[in-house]
Amino acid sequence: MSKHTINPNKWVDLYADYLYNYTIARINDKDVAQDLVQDTFLAGLKSMKNFKGEASERTWLISILKRKIIDYYRKINSNKGKAEVRINYSEDSESDGDWLEERVADAFDKTAQDTMENEELGQAIHNCLSKLPKKQAEVFRLKTIEGHETEVICNELNITPSNLWVIIHRARTAMANCLKENWF
Amino acid sequence: MSDKNKTATRCDKATHVCDKAQYKEATIWEKLKLNIHLIFCGTCRDYSKNNACLTSVIEKSKICCLDKACKESMKKQIDQAIKENDL
């Protein structure tokens, strides 16, 4: 069995989005998630010699990221007083006397299962995206996920609109097939 | 042009409009023509169904990506760290 190799120069292109989605599912804060991904890369660099090549680079980075996420929650909870659960009947005098029932969470809130499914789906999409040729993946990402205008992408990548649509078509076909195999 | 070629061109056009429609960039006239084509073309019907499915799946996943500037700054920091540690 061939051993996995490590190449930090490609980390951002290959794994940044994947790690970011993993983080955002657990920490609902864009800036913090970005910082944690960045920290993960830097920590990965430092402990690169410990990489034995038994797992893939991505699995290895995820395992670092998991520690970072746990550390983050520890840190915010160790700030004095934050860890204790405060149950006040009401904090402001205005709602004094309102029923507690009125304060329960929205019944239409997302359930835990939905969140989990969404996260798995996000990972499946990233897996499929990483199997596409680089150019197709880039165009697909810009157009479908980030939702840029056709013109903007054409200018940035220096391609014609008809060229863009051909790439999009190929990418969409490949993505649909890949997701069909792995998700539906 | 033979019949077969004509159908192929029509299907090419139909898939193109279908792709555009996924990004709400197709005109009403184009969509009307596409729908008429879909009535008798099973292959395009399948494609259209899969395509719409892909769009809804991606919307549902609420997937997000880091923007380019952010990635650039990450790359720079990694490069710097590599140099500092002399790896």
C-alpha cells in the first residue's frame, strides 16, 4: 500500500473549503471558523514530522481541526460566569409577567437531524467537487456555490461565455452522476 | 443536414438552455422552447430532471466557500511559516 504524502503548499486549494464547511457546521461564526481553519493549517505545519502517512492528509487535518474546535469551546466556557447556566424568568421589566411558554424555542427550528444531513451532504459535494478537473471545479464553485455573475467569472478567468457554459455543462453532468452514486 | 444531426443540435440547445435556467439566466422564450422540446425528448427530460435535482441539493446543503482574498492570505501565512521554520 502506498503511503500518503504531505504537501503544505497545496493545502489551501485542496482542503480550505472542506475544513471550513466542517467548522461552520459546528461553530456558527464565519470569522471564528476562518481563524480555526487557519490555525489548523499552521498547527499542521508544525507537527508535520508526526504525520506518519497512515491516514490521508485530509483526515489528518480534520483530526487537528477537531481538537481546535474543542479548544475553542473550552476557552469561551472558561471565561468566568459563562459556563454557568442562567435561568431568569425575565431579564427586562417589560416582559415581566409573560408566560414562560412564550419563550420556548420555535417549533419550526431546524432539527438536529437536518443539520447532520446537511453537513454530510456538504461533505459529499466537496468530495465530488474534488474529483472534477481543476478548471471545471473552479468554474462550478464560482458559479454555483458562490453565485457570481457569468460576466464576472468570464473576466476573471479570461474565458468566453460559451466556453463557460460548456465547462458548466460538463461539471454539472459529472457532479450529478457523482452525487447520484454517493448520496441519493 | 440529416434528421439525426438536427435532433442532436436541438438537444444541445435544449441542454444549454436547461443549464442557463438553473442560474435563472434563460429568457421566457427560451424556456418555452425548452419545455416544448422536453415533451418529446426523453433524454433531455432525464437531463433536465437531474439538473434541477442537483440545483436543489446544492441549495439545500447551504454549502459555502471561503472567498479568494481569504485563501490568498492563508497561503501567504503558510508560506511564511514554512520559511520561518525552514521546512
